[in-house]
Amino acid sequence: MGETVERLDVIGNISRDLTRYPDHRGGSRLGGAALFVSLAAAKSGLRAAPVCVLGNDLAHLPETPGLDALDWSARLQADGTSTTFDLEYDLQGELMRVDTEYGVAENLTEHALRHVDAHPRATFHVCCRRPLDVAAVLGRLTANAADFSVDFFLPSAEAMIRAAAPWLPKATTLFLNTAEYRLLEQAIDCGNLPEVVVTDGSRAAVVRNFGRQSASAVPPPNPAHEVSGAGDTLAGTFLAHRSRGATTAQALAEATAAATRYVAAPTLPIPAPRRG
């Protein structure tokens, strides 16, 4: 990413989530990679716009205090229910099971393609998760010579990485955890990738440029309250700092610190619709 980025357009879901842990942490909250990446980027000083589809149940999000700092001009409002995720974790924060109802997000690919064509010179981050047609979106971004970064979600990562593989060398940055990186190595020569950020929970995160490690950062110790969204927070923070000219090491240090603060903080409640 260059220093002239004016806005990060984040293609992905915004959802109603239920997270579950064996020690009774978790509960209902706002979720979705497009939300967390956008919020993290905005908190780090980069204007961010979720390219998402909201159902009637989340139509009021743009007016919600704390979320009104985002640029909501790229959202599509649709008649129906928003995406819902039911996420079950173990005590170490590893995702054990996920159940999903995509709802109006079934329209995300069509909406994203229209947005990409309307903003061919924008800077994008693509949350490579179902139900998005990743091949169609990355193919269109590449055809437009747009700057884009990507991330994945472990339950669907194997299929999504295979679908995305032809276009990944064109991405400015890839964000993966260690399990996803192993899947990536099976699908593509990682020596052809300009920048890959690999996270490993509470252990060191590393950046690899064309296969060579260029930076690492150990997240500060902090008890984890909620891990879902930590990787998205890291990605949004990293991209924001890189867009302002920070070095890889500086951006990674800021990103790991932001992710650590995120997992220790209270979750985002699902706001009640405004009356009147």
C-alpha cells in the first residue's frame, strides 16, 4: 500500500454473532470481518468503508454511536435478515465449530462487483469468506489493477485459498494464521507473495516478503476475553499504519498491540434500533 490511500474499502460480512467458550465466556454481539477490519483501520487513522449487505435487523448501524465514525456509503441495505454466526471455541481460543445463516449476504458478491467497477482506483481489503465468490471479486480487482489485500477464515480457508490462488501474487498483503498458512503453502509458492502476515495466537506474529521473514512481534501479555475478531483487528491496524508509511516492523508492532487490546476489551453489543 502506498502513502496516498484515502480510504480502505473492506469487502465482507457484518453479522450478529453468538460466541461460546467452555468457561461460559462469550455471548451475543456484533461481528463480521468487514466490521472489525474497518473499525481497526478507522481507529488507526485510515478512513474505512465496509462494502457489505445489511438486513433490516442491522439497518440502524450507521447511526449507532461508536460506529458512526465509519464511512457507510458502500453498504447495501436489503430486505431480510443479516448474517448470523454461532461460533464455538475451546479454552485456548481455537475455533471448534461454526454454524452460519448468510441471510442477505447472499447478495454480497453482486454488490461487491458493482462497487469495484464504480471505484476502480480504490484500495480494497477482501475478507475471503463464504458466501463471497472470491474468484470473481479478485479477478475483477486484478483486471482493474486495483490495490487489494486479503484475509481468510479457517473453516473455509482451504477452499477459499484454492479459489483465490491465481490472484494472490497480485495482493499487496495476505493475512493468515499458522494453520491457514500451511494450507497456503500447499496451494501456491509463497516465495511469489510480496507480503504475508502470519499470526499465531499469543505467540509471535511474523511478516514474510517473498518467502523471507522481515519482521516479528510478540503480542503483549493480556488475558483474552473474546478472540473472535482479533485477526481482523490486527489486519485493519496493520493496513492503516502501512498506508501512512510505517515500516513493516512498526506496523506489525502496532497491529499486535491493537489485537491484544481487542481480546481483553468488552465485546460490541448488538445495538437496539432507535425509536422514532
